[in-house]
Amino acid sequence: MLRTKQVRETTRIIDDIIKHYKETSEEKKRDWRTYEQKFAQRVKTAMNELSPLIEEAIQSFKVYKRETRGTKPKLSLKQKVILILLKHLFGKSNRSMTSMLVVFVLLTDVDVSYKTVERLYSDDEVRIALHNLHQLILKKKGVKEADCGGDGTGYSLTIRKHYASETQRLKEKAKIAKKVSDKKRRVFIYSFAFIDIQSRMYVAYGASFKSEQEAFLDAIKMAKECNIKIKKIRLDKYYSKQMYIKLLEEAFGDIEILVIPKTNVTVKGTIKWKDMLSNFVLDPISYLEEYFQRNQSESGIAEDKRRTGWMIMQKREDRVYTANFCIALWHNLFWYGN
């Protein structure tokens, strides 16, 4: 019978166990030639499939408008979705993107103002289309049951404060304790993603202005709404609490959860909690081997920030959420051809 003392003894030497695990594990060397070839192919596939995927995503719903007066929109829904995604990929401001469209108008009939580009982030039709696009990509990749890693990060809303440096300065307080008053200007948006280990797709994505925890809860809500069954999840030590274990059990039923227990851990709790601690104590090396597949979450976030940057330029709350979701969509689009 597992006892609290046994678990705490293992947690006390976990750093040494991790060090030994890393020293004895074979590090796979990347073949840069093969990597560049695969990356180029993924980029080509993403761009080739973008238009037909969007067409299919917008065909699944139809918007009926009672009001027929006013100026006819210059852009079709498909053009709107393509424009907002490309704008976010290029990392351009609204005015810069509009300037680029002036060049494109030589080949197309797209000619809009920077205000039109900004309004796309709060366009309900565009939001529905983006959500449908997310579900469509997962469906075509056959992702129904996910073996996941989960991790959170943040994006700056002002150039004066970089999320990574600010988190380092305030340590964990910037992640879990700091809350920005509604009366003050928000400087970060927290995000949390569940990444499927096999496909490297984000199956669910959450965001919050308040905390990473709220973004985590938002990601769970999205996974349930998209009918994604998460069968296994790996989370960092912050989520090593029974409340999160119960929450995940309630959301996904028979789910396997892997976290690194804290030093003050106790075995009192649910069967799922006890089973997890038992696996951790009886064979910590095998447990860590399985747990550290969570590194794909961290590498996925790093990949996203290299692609679209560490800052979101929108200021209105609803538009920031849309911009944040575009990051996840581009992640999945670039892995669509893998």
C-alpha cells in the first residue's frame, strides 16, 4: 500500500533522478537537410490547402441578414478569412498590411482600408469560419482521441513589456498571481494549448486576460465543445493538485494524467490520483520518459513565437482573442501536411 512518506521521499530526490534520466537518455540529433526538406513541404502544403480548407469551412454555415441597406461589402467571407490569417502570419500592422494590398490589387480586386482589416478581428462571420477551420483540420487529420501535452504562455500587448522577461523578473508571480485591474491597461494575454503528441496539432486552445489557469479552463471547455476525447495529458508542476485531476476526470472521464508531484504531496485523494503517484514512485524513470513528451508543448510555443512573434497588436478585448486564435490556426496549418 502506497504511503505519503514514500512519495515525498521520491520527490525530494526527483532533481537527481531527472539529471540521471537526461544523462542516460539518447539525444536524437536532427538531420538538418531532411528537416529543411520536410519543413519546406509542410509550408507548401499549408499554402496549397489554405484556400480549399477555408472554402469548406465556410460552406458549413450560412448567414441571413435582415438588413439589406448600406454599402455592399468589398470582401467575400473567404477573402476576409484569408486576409486576417495572412495579416497575422506576416506580422504586419493594419496600415502596413493595407499598403501591401495596394501592391496585390494589381493582380486581384482587393482594395480596402486599414480600418477594414482591423474590423475583421471582431467580425462574427470570420470568427465562426476560423472556429470551423480549426475543427475541419482536426477532422481531416483524424484527430478524435488525443495523447496530449499541455503548456501555457503569454503574449505581450505592449512593446514595453516582453512576456518572457517580465515572467523571469517576477518569477512565477507573473504567471499565477499577478492580475491586472480592469481599470488599468492590460499588458499580457495568457494562453494555454493542448497539443496532440503524434500529430503535433493543437486540439484545443484557451486564452485569458486574468491568468494562465483561466486559459487552461478555457482550453478544456473548447476540447469538450469540439468533441475531442483526451485520453492522456501531461502538465507542469503547477497543475499537480487534486482539484485539477478531478476537473480533468469530470471533463474527459477515463483520462491518464501525468504531473510531477510537489514536495508536500499526500496520497489522500481519488483512485486516479493514487494510481498516478504509484506509477511515479515504483518506476520514476519510465514515468519521466512518458512525462517529458510534454516538451513538444514547449517547442510548439517556441515555434509559434518564431513564426508570428511574441506580441499581439490588437487592443480591443474581443479582437485580441481572435488574434490569439489565429496563432493556433497557423500552427495547425503548418503541421497539416506532416
